[in-house]
Amino acid sequence: MPRFASKKFVIAFLAIIVVVAGGYFIWDRYFSAAGKARRFLTEQVDTYQRQEKAYIEAMTADTYGGKTPQETLDLFVVALRKGDVELASKYFLLDEYISREKWVAFLNDVKSKKLLDQMADDIAKFAKPLPLTTPDENVFSFGLFDDDGTVAISIDMRLNKYSNLWKIESI
């Protein structure tokens, strides 16, 4: 009999260890503050990696723009003169949401005021390269100047390193 009792004791002892270890594992992974934080961080990293991949794919597929800042600006002016807001907006850099909606809205507002041709003429006639203020070779700016020589409007450009084309970052 003692042998049977010792077997029961060992089995019961191992069962208790498995239950306690399993309970600790579940508590540590799912219910503890560290477990919740770890899960949250993992989800955030996964989300960031998915969004980064989508952004890189969109930037790589973005084929509108020129090999130089001037070429992109000229293409933009041509699109403005055609009244093609959709095409003109494609010369802008994608934002963090992989969108150009704010630029489409801006250009549609300019179009509704019947100022696209004026905008195109002003850029074509008066936009002059601004001196580089940063050693970054992937940025470039044009300026439109007031009568007193101050920059009234700045057109900032950035090289899309994924498609190797220049894009308008802001006006």
C-alpha cells in the first residue's frame, strides 16, 4: 500500500506544480501589468511595421515628379495650367496617412476661386531657388519674393528616396 500512496502523492504533487506554473504563466502573460504592457507593445510594433511597409510601397510606386526640383515644379505648373487638380496634386509628397487629400482640397479651393492660372503664372515667372539652409541634399526650396525682397511664399521640395523623384513637400 505505501507504494500506491507514494505514487498518488507524486501525481498529486506534480498536478499541483502544473496548475500553479500554468496559473503563473497565464497571469504573467495576460493579467499582470507587465504582461498587458508587453502585449500592448507587441501590437504597437506590429501596427507600426504594417504601416511602414504600406508607406514604403506607396512611396516606391509614386512615379509622379521630376529628376530635379525644377523639373517637378515645371510639371506642376503645366498641370495647373491644364486645370488638372488631380494631376497637380500628384506632384506633392504623400503624407503620413499615404494621402494627398489636403493638397487636393487646397488646389480645388484655388480652382474654385479661378486662380489656378494665376498661381501657375506666378510660380513660372517668380519662383527662384533659395539658398540651402541645411546640408541635406534631399531638400530644396523655391521662393516667391515680395517687393521688399522677403520671401512671401516658399515651395519646399524633398527627394522621394524610394522612387528617386522630387516632390513638393509644402507651399
